[in-house]
Amino acid sequence: MKNVNYGTTKVSDKLNEKEKCFFNVLMTLAKQYDFVTTKVVAEAAGMPEATTRRYLAKFSKMDIIVSDGKNRSKKYYLKNTSMTEANP
């Protein structure tokens, strides 16, 4: 797994093995798409949507991703990607 540095601590140092796998799926999707949704990430990761929402919330608190919208219409973007560049 590629270690991404955010601040002084590597992201991988703060995650358990399931979260690391989820992170890899999220980063792969983020490279392919302007934004991701809970449903898309859940399907790609093979996880329930509830677990996916929990992980997305954790990565949002870690300032890796940002969210836009509410509930079912919520979209997630990489923190270093401008939301104005995203094409819905």
C-alpha cells in the first residue's frame, strides 16, 4: 500500500487492516472519477453501505476527503481536489 502523508503522521499508521483495504479502494476510485458516492464505494469495496458511511465519515474527519450534499445525494471528493472542477 502506498503511504500517504497528511500532516506529520502517515494515514496507514492510523488505520486497521479493513480500513487500509477500504482506503485503497477509495483512492483507486478517486483517481478514476471526479467524485464518489457511498453506493459506488460500497459496491467497489464489497461492504455494506452503513460500514462505508462510517469509513467515509472517518476519512472526512481525518481531512482526506470532503463531502458535499446531504444523505443520499452526498458526494465525496479528495481534499486536494477542487470541488468546482468536479463534473456531476
